[in-house]
Amino acid sequence: MGIIYNIKYIDAYYSTAETFDGVKIFLHEAYGFVDKNGNNIVITFIKKKGSSFKEVREKNEDIQMGLVIPDTSLVSVAHGYPQDILEDISLGSSVSVVWRDIVYVAHMPRYDCASMYTEGVLVKIEGNCIVLKNPETIRTHPLPIKNHPVEKSTYYTIPISFISKISVIESKK
């Protein structure tokens, strides 16, 4: 019989507010069967009776319902994550950010996080996250490529531990 775990994690946050209403990174909790797939953590809320995650993955079967989160979204990892990646980047610079995002899964064989690409102006670095103003975000994996969120956001808060790569497009003048 599988063991049900309590996982505490953080997620990115976007806002459509006209003015910046503060850095918002919320603590989330999930309860479910847990397995690791590379640098992804798969949390299954509902699974077929008697099936293990290993069997489901090997047969490429659907996850009935669950989440796939970056291993770096765990609260125990995210809060102490190194910020070296931001050393040469100034506030006010236009940046591009490649990052991994959490995915809700239902009735599909999905065991990895979404890959995201965001461009925007770096307006704040606080604690364990960055805030981009006027962000344009697309999900690049899995295909098809599409905007995220669908409505235009004005600010995007991304945990530093989610970031794979950040580059300056245009420096602050």
C-alpha cells in the first residue's frame, strides 16, 4: 500500500493589477502519493488501485489526477536557494527568463514540469523571488507553444529556484 505524503511548495504568481501590490509567493500544500522523476516531483492524488508510479510510468499510462512540481519548489529547498544567477543583473533591466512551472495533470501521461519563457523588466528582487513588470510569457513545453496566462498580466513573480537561465536583453540606461 502507498504512503500519502504532505508536500509544502511555492509557485509563481502573476497579477493584472495596474500598480504593484507587493511580492506574493504563497505556500501551497498537497497530499498524495509522491515519486521523483528526474528533477520533477510527481504528486498523485488519485491512482489506480494497486498500481505503483513506476508501473504507470513504464507503461506510459495516464496519471488520474495530480501535480508535477519542480524539485526546487519545495519550501525546504526554495528558501535557501543560491541567488548567484542574479549577480550581474540590475533592477530596471529588460530580461529574458527560462524557468520551470508547476503543472496540474488529469487523465494524461505527464511526468515533467512545463518549460516557460518570460520577457519583462526586472523591478524587484526580494527574498527568494524576482518580480517582472509588463511580462510576456509563453509555455514552450509541452507543445503547442502558447501564452501563459491567456490574459495579459502586469507583474509576474517568479521564485529564483524555478529559474534555469536569466539574460539581460537591454540594460537599464
